[in-house]
Amino acid sequence: MVLLKTTRAWKGSEIMQEFKMYIDGEWVNSSKGSFIDVKNPATGETIAMVPSASKEDVGEAIDAAGRSFHSGVWSRLSPGERSGILLRVADILESRMEEFVRLETLNTGKSIKQVSGYDIPYTLDNIRFIAGAARTLEGKAMAEYVQDGTSAVRREPIGSIGVITPWNYPLMMVIWRAFPALAVGNSVVVKPASYTPLSTIRLGEIMEKAGIPEGVFNVVTGPGNMVGEEIARSQKIDMIAFTGSTEVGKRLSDLSSGNLKKVSLELGGKAPFIVFKDANIDAAVESAIVGGLVNNGQDCANSTRYYIHESVLDKFKEKLKKRLSTVKVGDPLNQNTDFGPLISNSQRDRVEGYIKKGIEEGGELLVGGNRPSIKGFEKGNFLNPAVIYTDNENSSIVKEEIFGPVFTLLKFSEYENVIKRSNEVTYGLGSSVWTSDITTSMRAVRDLRFGTVWVNEHVVVPSEMPWAGYKQSGHGASLSLYSLEEFTYIKHVYFDLTGKVRKDWYGQIFKG
Ligand code: NAP
């Protein structure tokens, strides 16, 4: 990433408009006057510049969040009032759908088909669910758990929340992390990924228009190792909600220990895709393509380890290769494109490095893994999806998160063995099983140590259901009512029912 001075001239791009930070209800540049280049991964062209925040800017955003929280301007609104404003956000976003689709496509390199058909409509559904859920949050029943008193539980917002998001679903991840926090009355400081900050900044405009009070929703931009760390280190931030790599998640946990702030982590994945011998192979292959290639192969839920029963391995391999050959790699803005570029040159290098390593460690490259030549997109970060077969369970491509379009095929013969191997990774996010046998599927649902198990499907997560990790995929939940609870403290309230000066049990402590 290049840091630039304000004087730099902007050339030749269709976006090239102002992108400022949103702090305390004001649109501001960095106080140190520096910017970050934002590129289109399909062309390598700079499409915008966003401010690179100074420590002081971050401090102002944190203070604004704290002030707004303690003033009660948002936290003391009724759930219905907060819900109404969040619903307005969804309505305005929907009215600006075309603009957001184009912006997200240009900035991420995902196909416009995915962004317009899935990312933005699903994000709208997420917002509307969260807004509705804001009105349902409750403490447990009021009751007498000891003879002379009534107990109740209140759920209350935590305070100022630092939200740090990744580049793979820029808009959706801000919604997943910031909106449950807002729904229950917190204030937030959002730091989007430096590759993809544009839709988050534009979301700030929508928040303003929808009526979010000043200081409740702040956006600061700049490198994670400065801006992100400043947020995590701050004693004035009460909780961090982070979505990103396991490595950075661990760093944020360390930095958060200063004031023991709560940390909610949605981290990496390495999903197994287990095909039993009685599976519908055609259905499994169709889903394998989608599960492996969704979001240009850069999705924490991507199916990555394909454990195929030995009796159907050859059939699966052939069908997968055939279907993969029909996938159209190219210009993300073309409606016919299925698969766009990776987010950056360095990400492509990393994926290519894994393909090389996978082969060195005994894997056989069945197809792909090379750079396509696409006229007019020579500087894009394109890579043809690779399929590698390996018998080496300990290969890096089996154990580590690649975060790119690499299908790793392995074979198995016994149920116990495949479940054990599936579980033997540090991650535990998504997983799927393919079988027509109800007993096998129910056993796998019980035995797989992952936050989601799909049966005869992969990727689908309704807004009402939790998206959560086991092991080093993190802790805490996105979506569902659990994601709102995540951003609350629970408070026990006790009402004395006796009115006595000396309660009966005081004698156990002092006779007086
Ligand atoms: P990343 O490198 O961990 O970055 C995520 C965010 O953290 C970015 O905003 C980044 O800022 C910031 N950051 C980087 N270093 C930091 C530091 N030292 N302190 C504080 N913040 C820091 O992850 P990514 O490459 O953007 O995203 C890919 C990863 O996200 C994959 O591992 C994927 O599995 C995971 N992911 C998980 C989920 C889930 O729901 N579990 C969803 C999506 C993605 P800069 O951009 O400025 O570096």
C-alpha cells in the first residue's frame, strides 16, 4: 500500500471522487494530510484515495463514540426508535443499489453477478433482520429465586465498540459487526480494510441521512497496524469486534488486554466438503464449484478440502474438471463473468506459492493454477482456479488457509477416519457433508467440530442463524439474535420484597 501526499493529481478513473473519514458527524481528511491508494483489482488502476488517519484522528473518533454513548442520544432511544433508523438505512441503501453494486464490484473484483444478486440483497436482508431483532432483545424472566426477593436480568449496551473489517465482503462485514452493536445501543468506530474502504465510507453518508446521531457511527481509514492497533489498544474502547485473519485476531486479543476489553473474533476457515459414496455426485459437484469459487475463492466459508469416498473419486474428479472448464474468468463488470481477479498481486503470489508447495509436497495438479491472459486486463490479479489431488494429509494446502481458488481433493474409505481428518485442523468455521443417508448425516452433524455443518449444501447462512467459529476460527457470533446479545452486558437486578430493616438472614453474618 502506498501512502501519498494530498498534492497528488487524480487521473483516469470513473470513481475518483472524494472519500473522507466520518468522525463525530463531520466529513474530514487526515490531520496529517496523507492518503491511501485504492485500486481496482481487475485493472490495477487507482480508483480512489482515502485518508490515512493519524493517531489524533483515531483518538477523536474514539472520543466521539464515547461522548455519544454516555450522552444517551442513541443508547437511550427505545429499541423501536433505533430499529426505525436502521430500517431507514436499508431503504436508502436499496435506493442506491446500482451505485453500491458498481462501487463494490470495482473495488473488490468480484463478479457483478455476485454483488448484485447476492452481496447487496443479502446485506439488505441482514440489516432488516438486525433492525427487527433490536426490538426482541430481552433479559430472562422476573422471578423469586430466593424467598424474599425478585430477580430480573437486564441486557445493556457495552459502550464504545471498535469494529475492524476485512476486504472480502467490505459492506456486508460492517453490517454484520457494527449493526448488532448499534441495534442494542452501542456507539462504534469502524476501520475498514485498506484495500476496500469505499463502500464503508459511502455507508457513512447513508447513516447520516438516515438520522444516526453524531458520534454514534464513525469511520476511520488507514493501515491496520497503526489505525487498527490504536483502536485495540485504547482504554476508551470497551469491546473489539473483528473479522479477519486468525493471526491478526491473536494480535488484537493481546492488545485488548490493557483494559480487558471484550473481544469478538470471526477468523479464518478451512472447510471440509465430505462426499460419501451414496451422495448425489452431480449435486455435490455443482455445489463444490460454488463453494470453492464464491467470492473469487476468498470466502472464509469456501469449501477447500474435498474428502471424496474412494468409490466415487474418479467420477467426482472428472465431473468437477468438466464443470470447472465452463467457469468464465474475466471482467467483473461483465454480467457473464463467473470469476474475477484476486484482491491484490500479493494475494495472488501467496495462492500461487501454495499451489507450488502443494505439488512439492506430493500433490498432483489436475487443472488450472495458471494466469489467464485477458485482453485489456493484463494488470489484473487473475488466476485460473486450481484443482490438486493429494494423499498427503499433512500438506500445507490441506492444513492452512489459502484464501484463494484452490480445490484440494483427498480420498477416504471409512466414516471415522474422514471425520477425524476433517476435524484435525486449527480452524472450525464451515463444513459440509454429502450423503443420502439420514443416519450418516446426523452422525456427521454431531461429530464435526465446526460452527456450521451443511447437509447436501454449502455456503447458505440465513440472517436468523448464527455464523460462528469453533477453535481458532474465533468466538462470538454474527447474524441471529446471538449477535445482538454479544454486544450487551447482563445485569442482575434484585428487588427486596420484605421492607424489613433487618432481613432474616443477616444473623448469619453478624448478630448485631
Ligand atoms: P486481515 O489481514 O486480518 O485484516 C483484517 C482487518 O484487520 C483489516 O481492516 C486490516 O487492516 C486490519 N489489520 C491488519 N493488521 C492489523 C493489526 N496489526 N492490528 C489491527 N488491525 C489490523 O484479514 P483480511 O486479509 O482482510 O481478510 C481475510 C481473512 O478474513 C481470512 O483469514 C478470512 O478467513 C477472514 N474472514 C473471516 C470471516 C468470518 O466470518 N469468520 C469473514 C470474512 C473474512 P488493513 O487492511 O489496513 O491491513
